[in-house]
Amino acid sequence: MQSSSQNSGKPFQSMSSKNNCPVAISLGDPAGIGPEISLKAACTLSKQSFRRPLLLIGDKPLLEQASRHCSERVNIETWKGYSESGGIYFLETGSLRKKATPGQHSKEYGLASFSYFLQAWELLQEKKVSALVTAPISKTAWHKAGIYFPGHTEAIKVFTGEKTEMLMATKKLRVLLATTHIPLQHLWKHLTSRRLVEAALSATAFCTQYYSPPVRIGVCGLNPHAGESNTMGSEETDIILPAIETLQKKGINAEGPFPSDTLFHSALSNPRFTFILALYHDQGMIPLKTFFSRSLVNISTSLQWIRTSPGHGTAFDIAHKGLADPSSMIEAIRTASRFSRIKEKHDSV
């Protein structure tokens, strides 16, 4: 890895004009694969003449570790608050002064990954970057550091007060998770008709702006065979159907509840739904990771800002071994860049 700190003498600039506004990438947990996939993805995209600058946010020891696993030397410029063209830039937070030990949940690494995220989030709010891509973090490390958000999505909800949802997307299938990082035994505290309507409305507004309308939603059932006329559970009648009826009264095309096994199968063979509404984390994630692990992207459904991430975790078992596949991170960056162009056009109207 080659690094340059050349300064053209220009003062700090806000990138509100968006012409050269970079995509920010927070490097994630130092002990995981985040730094490696971030640098690999940036290198791959730079060789493909990716149009937007890419801004890596983390600490230099992590970039040096990750650079061992890149096949080619790459030039990385120190970020000065502006860019003349595309390319790879780096902003150091000073959170970590030494190389990381792979596969270790630690308070130190939790604080570091959170600081990368906060720095990137601040730049996004100041409109100095066009979008944010977050590499995977260790929730255990965050907890060790006294950071009790279950993940980036939940942290952003608290920061903004927005009803932001987690939309998992591939080119062939999009799945909205009505509930996210909660224990399954606590599902009943969160799975309500109101929650389903709230999640669906947020995702519908997002998909109307960033995908081709009109929006059509396929809603999963909870029980085997979607309850089969209440013989296998009544949640379909008590919770899910009232939510669907409320959405329909609001003019939204929502259908179901369908048995989730048949819904995912039919959606892949006949993609008639804009997204599937899954009721809990693994109901949506198991089919997605089974078929689309290399291209899965996590999207936050906000109309005010753009945040994506790869659809996988820290992969401690292969961290710092050069084995991490950057495909999902590449797709997350491409998605963030594509959405930022759409948002620019929308904001200019």
C-alpha cells in the first residue's frame, strides 16, 4: 500500500455540491474482516474506474494489515476534505495505534469500530460525503465497550429519531425485516400490527424513490402453513391480517399472509413483489444467505441519507487470513453510489 499526504493548499471544502462527494466506508471491527474487505473492494472498484471517490475511515495499522492481502499496490491519499477526482482516500481517527489481534472480542476494538462509525456518520450529516457504507462490527465488542446498540441500524434510529428499517437486498430479491436483532423469545413484545404497518410504510416510501413503482408487498406468515385457518396458531388472524388491511386502506398493495417457505420460493421464480415482509430476523436471512451470500446488501430505509453495508458479519474465523470475499462489500458500495445519484436528482427537483 502506498500512501500520500500531499496537500494542494486548498482550504477545507464542504462537498454539498455532490460533484465529487465520496462514499464513506467505516472499517468495522479491527479483529474481523471489515478492514480487509473494505480495502479489497476499494481496490477492485478503483481498477474499474469507479466514478466516486472512496473514503476509508479507520486507523493506519488496520490498513497496513489489510494491504498484505491485496494483490496490487494501491495509492491511497490522505483525506483533506475534498477530492479532485475518483480514487481512494483515508481518514484516520487515532483510535487504534497498533495492529489488531484477529478473532478477539475486546473493549478496545469495540470503541475503535464505534469511533469509525461516528466519524463517518458525522461526515454524512454534514453532507461532506454522499453515502455511508459500514463494514461489519462485533456487537459483543460494542457491549464490552459500554455501547449497547444491537447494531448500526438501531444506533441510527436513536441518533435521528427516524423510523428507519433494515431492507436486505439482492438483484433478485428484497426482504424487509420487521424485527431485527432481538432474541426470539422476546418476539411477542415487538411483533404487533402497528410494528408491521410502520415497517412497511417506511420501506414503501423508500422503494418508491429508489426502485420502480408501484410497490407491491408479499407478507410472510408466522406459523407453519401461515396458521392454516388458526389450527396452527392465531397470529396470522390476530396480528398480520389487520396490518395488511390497514396497509390496503392506505392504498398500498400488500398481500398475504403466505407461508414463508412457499412465498420465498415463488418470489424467486416469479419476482412480482417489490419486497417481502419477513416477521423476524432469521425468517428473512436464512433464504437470503443461502442463495445470495456473495451479493447481499443491508440498506437503511431513510429518505434523508444513504447507508448500506455488506449482508454478513465479522467472520472472525477467517479474519486477517486473506480469505475474505469482498463481493458483498463491493455491491454495498455500488448500491450506495447508485442511490446517491438518484437522491441527487430527486433533491435537485
